Amino acid sequence: MATILLGTVAIEPNRWAAVDPSWAPTVSVADVLDRVQAAGFDGLELWEGHAVRVAAAEVGAIIGHPLPVTVFNSYVGFDDADATARTDAADWVRRLGCCAVKYNVGDQADQADAYAARIAAWIEQLPDVRLLCECHEGISIAEDPAVAADLFDRAGPPERVQAIVHLGEDRDLTVRRFDHYGDRITHVHVNFLGQGAPPLSQITDQVQARADLLRSRGFDGTWTIEFTHGVGSDDDRLEPLLESAVADLAVLREVVG
């Protein structure tokens, strides 16, 4: 059975500082962990704000819960030569017991060598942790599959330096990603924000077709419901968002097992 995680960024209305410019979380993840586990999620992809910007008791409750924090969703930068922020993020990955960390490099093409070196240095700080590059369009030089492939090859081996694809991205872009570094693609973000984040029940055929594409290219990795119906709407509140995520989980289970 596939491992499907809940991305806690999906249930956080302040994910983009839309509520509070300090990025302070409005949701207590610890308070909903029992419900998330009962719904059938296998773990969490924990948005960094739900760890870094909450009280110690909240962090302790998350760590102590049987539902694992599988992926740390980090927004740490790679443009700064000073490694302090990346070291702090690595400390959180270890503290939470994660087996993977999501990140993005910057958008400066002339810094590719530096990005590769900084990823390699991060590997040394994170033994036994998979580094998942999101290759985000619009904010990262890794949006270009050829550039990403070269970056990864210089940064580290496929068992350590890996990558994420987005289920709702352009199909041809997904194909090009697999053509360039398919052996490194081990995680999927279920994200259809480009279509207005419809319930997966309304686009089941599309979800099935994209999952079939991934399987046809040998994908056998993990999944995160990153965003869900209600994001950016009047229902961008914990309860409707969590209900949407649980409904999406049911659809995804039917598709990927």
C-alpha cells in the first residue's frame, strides 16, 4: 500500500502569511493528530511553521504521537553562504525524527555551483535522511529539468539527493523530469492549485491518468496531499480544509492503493 502523508501546510490558513505577516501558525497540529491518524494518513509532511513557530509543548506532543513526521517541509534558503539557517533546519529534521526533508534551491543561475556544494554539505549534516528537491516553478533554477539533473549529479547520489513532482503540473514537464532524473523522483505533491484546487472526486480521471504516468516511468514512492479544496477561499479554515483533505485521501487510496 502506498504511503500517503498529510501536508500540514494544507490545513494552515496562514501558510503564506495571509493572516499574520509574522507567519505565526493558527492551527495546532497536535490537536488534530488523532483525527488525521484515524482518517488513514500514514504520516505528516510537517510545515516548518508548525514546529519552529510553536511552543515547546506543542512540539513535544507532535514528536510523542504515534503518527510519524515523515517529511520536514523546509523553506530554508540556499543563496546564503552562511550555513546557520540550514544547520538549524537540519537540527529540526533530526529532532522530529524525519526520514526526508523538502527544500528548494534559489533562482540565481550563476549560483548553481554554490547550490550543489550547499546541498552536498547538508547531506553531511543529515545522515540517513533523503533530501527532496521540490524543483518549484518560478522560484528555483531546478524548474528546468536539465539544470536540475546537473545540479543533482554534482550534489550527491540518487539514494540521498532526490526530487518531488507535482501531480497537477503540466504533463510534458513531468515527462521531461523523468527523462532527466527519473531515478531520483521518489515523492509526489498532490497539488492542483493551478486548477483552483478542486476536490479530487471531481477530477478522478485526471488523477488516475497522472498516477498511471508515474507508474509507467517506474515511480514507487511516497505521496503528500499538499493542498486541497478550500485553499484561498472562504473555506480556508481548519475544519473545511481537513474535511477536504480526508475526502481527497479516500480518492487517492482508490487510485494508488
